[in-house]
Amino acid sequence: MISSCFQRPGIYVFLISFACVYYLANAPLLLGHYDLGWHLAAGDLIRDQGHIPFHDPWSFTSGGRQWYNLSWLWDVIASVIFQYANFSGLILFAVACGAVIVGYLASLCLSRGASEIAVCISVFSACLLYPAFPNFPNIYLAASPNTSTMLFSVIFYGECLKRTRWFLLPVIMVLWANLHGGFLLGFLIVGIFCGAALLRRDWANLKILCLAGIGCFVATFINPLGWHIYEGVASTLGHFVQAYITEWWSYFAIMTVPGSIPGIIYVLMFVALELRYGGSCPVPLESRLLSWLFLALGLYQFRYMAFFIIFSTVPLALHLDRLLPKRLNNLSVQKSLLAAGIIGACALPLTFMQIEPALGLPQMLSEQDALYLQTHFPNARLLNHWGNGGILIFRTRGAIPVFVDGRAATVYPDDLLRDYFKLVEPEMNEAAWDTVLEKYQIDTVLWVKAHEELRRFLVGKRGWKETYTGLYVSIYVKP
């Protein structure tokens, strides 16, 4: 990748600069992840204690269950960045990861022989679409551990496709397994390449890939949880909580109009080109298998659509290359891309200056809201909305223990989660509310301000008092 950058710098400068301008323009969304608060608090806690906590210190409902913090290293890195560079540093960190993804995809497409114009169209389209900004909060380039999985998936894919540095995969897996539970995707990528080598009867590469896969498996045990890391991952995969988390819903349930139209066009274009030129275009078999596999998975669960877009970049570039005129002067194209890229690079600091004042955690729970709760109800036995849990942990650091937050099955018992999700059904379930309030001895409720049915139930029917109303939340107190 480095050598190709020096040979054809224009395309890299163009793609990276304009993609980063786009990411910076969406910077508030990059910080909009509801779990960012508890990730930062976890990083601070680990740094203060000098070890990974195995039990949750911030809730009163975990019941002593082990906490599987699968992203502890990302939490520590984010904590350090936030300490010295605040939210601006987190944004730049996320954008830098996006820039590496852009550069890697461009390098892969160029290495397969695609022209500069085809690579620009394919990579730029992919890097605009895979973050899925129109489908917030289900975005895949953000100040969150998910970004590490996107980045390492691209690196695994690239190193396997280039067949040059397989020995790096176990080293990368050590980092990946400590950054995010999505490290299992690394095994799927290596497995696809093993299957393709087996079909080709390429025994030499099959042997190397198998050794790399074994090395990656061994590498996953280099983490504070040891083999229990797989227990933590198993607690999230296939768990009933997924039915309530939108990123696990089907593509058809998540897609929005007009926001999803560009993504739909991209999918249709890929399918049409594959069906038209699939047998005659020199697309790597592994790229084709990964693309179709994750397209199917993405239709089933939205979170996988981002991986389809990334893996389909190489096939799409090679297909587009067949359709573009062959008489283009590559030197002129490179000069034009370099000139445009320099303009885009000059726009980066201006874009950052524009968005910097708006950076911060989502305002669904402000610092003033948390301060009021902490000042007036320091001993509250609180029932909070799921979306507020992570931010409340960040703002109070356990001074007001939470009922639930986005860590879900990695911290909380299944019974509690089942009780909670009965409260957020589309239809107000008064019996479920009465059960939870009594079972957990709740005396304070922090909930979405717009929930008028809850207000009528607590205030009108149960005699509670709405003591505080913020911009997005209300606080109800039992008499």
C-alpha cells in the first residue's frame, strides 16, 4: 500500500481528503453512540484501578453477575484521548480509522488492475455508504468499538487477498480480540479464503491460511478474560435482546426513504454487474463470496450491510473498469485527482472548525439533568430508560446507580432484561410497569419526556410527581 501511494498519490489524496471531509461534516453523529458514555467511564475506571473490573460498579440490578467487557482496550484508548483532547480527539481518532479504510480499499482495487477512475467511483461510493449515517443510530464509523471491527475486517481482507503478510494476522488478532467482540469475523474471512484455496486445490496457500487461522485462534486468548472471552461473545450472539436493538433488525425494517436510496442503488448496481459480467471479469473468488455472503446477511440483519459494501468494493471497481473508456490518459487523471485532493485537504481544517463547537455527548441527557438528579435524589432507586444509562454512568460515575444500559447481556441477568423490555413495548403495559416498580422497589423514574402515556399512568393513576422536566427527559418521584 505504501509503495502504491508514492507511485499514484493523486487517487489516495483525493479519496482520503474528500471522505474525511464527509466524515467531519457528520461529526455530531460520530459521537451520537448511546454507549459512548459508559465506554469512557470504563476506560477511566480501568486506568484508575490498574486492572479490568469483572463486576459492574454502576448498577444495582446486575446481581453480582460477571461483567464481560469485550472492548476494554478501546475504552482505555478512548479514555486517554478524551483526557488530553476531549471530544475533538475522539472525532479525529474515528476519522483517522476511516482514512485508513479508504486507503486500504483503494490499494486493493489498484492492485487488482482497476483503473483510477473505476477505483475512485467504487471506493468513494463505498466509503460514503458503509457508515450508514442516514440510519442513525445504526452507524458503523463512529467513536465506538465497532469502528475497530470495520478497520480490522478490511485489513484481514486485504492481507489475505494480497497473500503477502499473513504472519501479521495473529498479531492483529491480539489487538482485535481486546478491542471488540466482532473479532469472530476475522475467522470467517480467513475461512472463506481457506475454502477458495481448497476449491482451487492451492495446497500451499491453504496450509499457510490454516496456520494463520490457528495463530489467530491462539491469539484471542491473550486478553484479561482468557477463554471466558468466548462466553462474553456468546452472551450477545443470538440473545433475545437483539430483537429490541435496531442494528440487529432486517434491512427492510431499518431502511429509510430517501436516506437509503443511494445504498439501494449501490446494491442493485452490484447485483446487475455481477450477473452480467460475473463469469468473464477477473474478480477474485474470495471477494465475490464475501460480497454475496454479507449481502445476504445484510438483508437479514442490517448491521452486516456495511461489510457487504466494503467487501464488494473490489468486484465493483473491476466491473466498472469494463464499462469505462480505455483511452483516458492516466497521467492526466492522476494530476487532476491530486489537484482536487489538495483542495479537499485544505477544506479539512475549515470543516473541523465549523463542527467543533457542536461536539459532545447526545443531549438526550444533559449534564444539568444528571446534576439535578444527583443533587435532589442522591439515594434514588432509579428506573432509567435504556438509552440514558450509558450517559448517566458517564455523568455520575455510579453516584446514582442505573437500572439498565447498553451493555445488556454482558452485565445484566436475562430476567431483568425481560422485565425491562416489557416497559418499552409500543403499547403501554400498566401491569408490567406495576410489576417492575414493585419488584425492584423503584422510587424514581428517569424517562423520555415525550412519553405522554407514562406521564398519565404515573402521575394521574399512581399519584407520582413529575419533579423535573428537561429538554428530552422527565424525572418522576414516588410520593
